[in-house]
Amino acid sequence: MEIRTTYFDKTGRTNTEACLEIVDKAIHERGFKHLVVATTEGDTALLFAERLKTTGTNIAAVTHCANFKGPNVLELAEDRRKAIESLGAKIHTGTMVTHSIETAFAAKFQGLYPTLIFANTLRIFGQGTKVAVEIVMMAADAGLIPECEEVLAVAGTARGADTVLVIKSAASKRALDLRVLEVLAKPRE
């Protein structure tokens, strides 16, 4: 099998349109049925939902958990949520599997815990890779995508998209069964 991988010179939102093209092509040429996309304020999910609304693709947009930026803060505004859902995408706002209770323990007691080791190991391949793996597990945990299927995952560094992976999905309880099968795009930086 020969698969094309795109490497971006820099991280971040300047790569979003190229990632959208890569995903659109993969869906049309290879028939992927599920897409999981990371979104904070909704811009990335809205772009993907608008572009792919006629493909029949199950789009699961995964946001930061509530209160990530601080107490009583939701980063995805309600009007943006409704706009994304009106295009047929589903949204999951829940506990981030690699950024949960262990982060509180690490901050308080200065230790390193298994989930943080897992997250930092994934970051070796880029922030987008870590987020893509995480959101696939979160979407599977929420029942928005099936387990044990090849899905497209889109994530990025800070804002926008710069990483596209093909992942064999797994719920977080079976995190070690998850497989990154292909890297379609990622930053070199």
C-alpha cells in the first residue's frame, strides 16, 4: 500500500484548509464513514461540517471539557454549537482522557502519572497526534463512533487543524487497543 503523507513546515491553523482537502479526498476516494475533529470554539468543526455535509459522513466534533479555561467557562458558544449541529455533526464536550484527575495530582504533588506519560509520549509525534488519539477515544466513550473501525481524526496545535490520522478506534478503557494506522498529514515542527 502506498499512502501520501503531507508534512507542514509549521504548526497551526494555516494548515486547516489543506487538512480539509486531505480529509475530503480520503472520504471520497476511500469511503471513510466516520470523522472525529477537535474543536475549541467551533471554527474547525464548522468548516469540516459545512464542507462534508453532503457526504453522509458521521462527524463527531470533540471540544475541550467544560471549565478547561477556568471555573464556569464553556469555550464553545451555544450559537456556534447549534450551527455545527444544524449541519448534522454531533458534538461531545466531556472529560479529556489525558487531562483529568491525574493533572491535578501532578500539579499538587509534583509526580508523573501513567496518563501523563501516555500523553507526553504521544506529543513526541506532535500535539495534533496526541489530540487526535485522545478525541477518538473520547468520541468512542461517548458512543458517537463505533469501536474497532478505521476512522479519520483531525486535530491541531493551538487553533485550527494540522494533523490528519487514520486510527483504528477504541474506547479509553481499551486505549492500548487503539492503533494509529496512517499519518495523512502532520507538521514537521
